[in-house]
Amino acid sequence: AAGIAVGYLALHGLLSLLPKNYLPVASVPLDARVLTFTLAISLLTSIFVGMLPALATRRVDLRSSMASRFVAGSERLRMRQALIAGEIALTVLLLAGAGLLIRTLVHLETLPPGFNPHGVMAAKASLDDARYFEPAALARLLDESTAAMRQIPGVQNAAVAFSLPYERILNGQITLRDGPDAGRKVQTDADYVTPGYFATLQIPLLAGRSFTASDGPNTQHVAIVNQTFARKFFRGVNPVGHAFDNGVLIVGVVADTQISSGLNSVAPLQTEETIYEPATQINPQFLPVLYVWLQPSWIVRTAVPIQGLTGQMQRALSSVDPSLPFSGFYSMSDLLAQRLANQRIEVALLGAMAGLALLLSALGIFALVANLVAQRTREIGIRLALGSSVRNAMLHIGAPGVRAAAIGLAAGLVLSAAALRAMRSVLYGVTVYDPATLASVVLTLAAVTLLATAVPALRVARIDPAVTLREE
């Protein structure tokens, strides 16, 4: 009963870490139905497993039991081994699942970002204000605020973007006017940035030019596409100099950056076809709608610690618009951590369950071997008195635990082969049957089994045959 209570409290604590929209409404952590079901299953399982040894006593031979302290209960031993094997099989499944999620998280965290995330601080502010529905007012705010931030000691560059790497970008359709796919409507992401954006994030320029201060609302509208866009829609042709049907001219190609995926994505982070346009060339009619969906981010690159920049960045913005506050400050690692929060929670939950299962499996093997040593002390003493070595006695007494672990490991691998297929939708950069993960599970369980078997088996070395026989 105490274990059930502690287990439920621990589960509730872990579930409380989940984002509010992570669980369905019908399965909140404090749901009475979930609590009742959990307690009922735990209680019934405890009663069933606890009664198994008691049921086995119905077939005890009273005469043999009185004649010796130990009765060779092979059926009872097999029952214990079966329970431990089942426990280890489930442990294998949990360890394999946790290992795959860890490999997925490592893969996502080590994806090439496409820019230099170090030394960058970002701050968001809402422009959903009638004052900035005019392109001229927006251009003045962006130009003067970034210029003020470049004056901050240690700041090397500053820019503004409506979406940053690791965030979700707006998308829409555009028609190619020329090139290999002329006349084709394509789905693409769109971001609006100021001159200096690519230099601030150190996104490599692969062809053409970057945006300049001369790219204003009354000049030729221009765009820069990323490498994925160029590779997909121009297939070996340099897109610089080509245009879209709305007259926007492609003037450059930049490297891909990792962004948050859309609804039909196959991974939390990926590279997608992206068009960058100058923030000063946004259609005025689109500005009110854009402000509803996105808050622009002011970004600075600095050679000094970014932790001390927040106040200075706010003062720089206030020097242009005293009534415009930043709503939050973020480093690039903060944005990456926010995007991978669900993956971290999945690793924490399944990892905690796998660790607990591994501990219980180790305790089960330890208890089995320790119990055999205690019950077979007389038998071990006779074996040693007749010339058996301590090593052979230890191997003999530890064999049931190792055998149960081996059976459980084999059963667990078979179970994993069938059950882990359900995890395909949450695995990225790693296959369901990842050899490295499965090998790690096998080695971990082998090490735990040897340790849990060896510790109680070492008591055999302290058995004195003469003393044991005299006591008997």
C-alpha cells in the first residue's frame, strides 16, 4: 500500500512537468478515474503475486520439511525464476525505449544549426499597434533601434527578424515566373528580416548578395532563398536573377537553418524551403495580420556575456519608442530547449521508469541468489567438505539467477522487436532496431546481472564446512 501511494505521488510529480497542452483533456494527472484504475491494478497485482508463494506451500512434504531446514522446492524456484524473467523482459523493453528516445534527443540537439548560435541574444516585442501599420513607421523603428543596439559596448551586430531559427515560420504559396519550374505554384516558408540579419547570425551567403539599406518599399522588391529552395525548385540552376510572378527578384542564396516543423512534418526540427524578404518591403495590408501571428525578434551578436545585455537592449529600444517593452529575452540555446521540451519530457518519463525497472530487476536477482545461499548453506557445506571448490560452489548457487536473467533478456528482445514499432512516430535520426541501443541494453543488463549475482554469491566463500555440519 505504501509503495502504491509513493508510486502514484512520483507519477503525479512527473506528469506535472508536462506542458498544459501535452496531455489530452480527458487524462489530466488528477483524474479520479485514472487514480482508481491505477490503485486497483496495483492492488490486484500485489495480491496475485503475493499469494503465489503461499499457494505453493500446499504441496510441502511435512516429513521432509521436519527432517531438514531446506526442502528442494524446484517448483518454487522455477516460479521465482519465471517472475524475475518476466520482470527483466519488461525492463529490456523500457530500457530499449528510453535508449531510443535518448538517441533521438541527442540527434536533434546535434543537428547542424546552419548558423553560429554562440554569443547571440534575442528579445521579442509585440508590434500589434496601429502606429506600426504603416511601412514608414515600421522602417524607422527597425532602423533606429538596431542602430542603437549596435552602440552597446561589446555588441558586434544587430538585426530584426519576424522568425528565428528553431521557431515556426509562416508559409504560403508563390508562383515561379521563370526557371526550370516556370509557372509552378510552390509551398514555401517566408520570413521578413532587416539588413544585417544573415551577418548577425553568421548564416553563410552562398550566392548573390545580402539585403542592404537601399532595399526599401519604393525600390525593386527582392528576396533571398535558402539552399533547400534552390535545390528543390532550380535543380542545378543558379536562382539569382530569377523572379516570382509577383515581380519579386531573387538576389541571393543562403545556407539552410533548422526551423520548427509544420503540421505535416516528419521531425521536430528540419530544413524547409524558405524565402527571406526585407521587412521594409512587407505589403502594408498584410502588416496587421502579420502582427497577430508573430512578434518580431531583435537579435544582437556580442563578444561579452549575453546575460548582461537585457537591460541595455531594453534601453536601446526605449530610446526610439519609450512605450514599447520587450516581452522576453532568449538565447539560441533557450529556443532549442523550448522546441525540444516534449522530447526531454519523454526521455525523463521513460528513463525514470526504465531506471526503476532496472533497480527492481537487480533486487529480484539479488534476493533470489541470497535466498538460495541461505537455504542451501548445509548443501554448500557438504559440497565444500567433499572437495568442491569455492568457485564451483559460487557458480552453482548463482546459476539460477543468471539463467532467469538470460531467459528474461531473450524474451525482452523478442517483445521489443514487436512493441517498439509503435515508437516510430517519435524517433528521428535513429531506427527502431538501432544496433547501438540494443547492444547497450544487453551490456547494461549483463553487468547488472553479474553484480546482483556476485554480491550474495560471495557469501559462499565465508561458509565454514565444519561449523555448518556441526550445526546441522
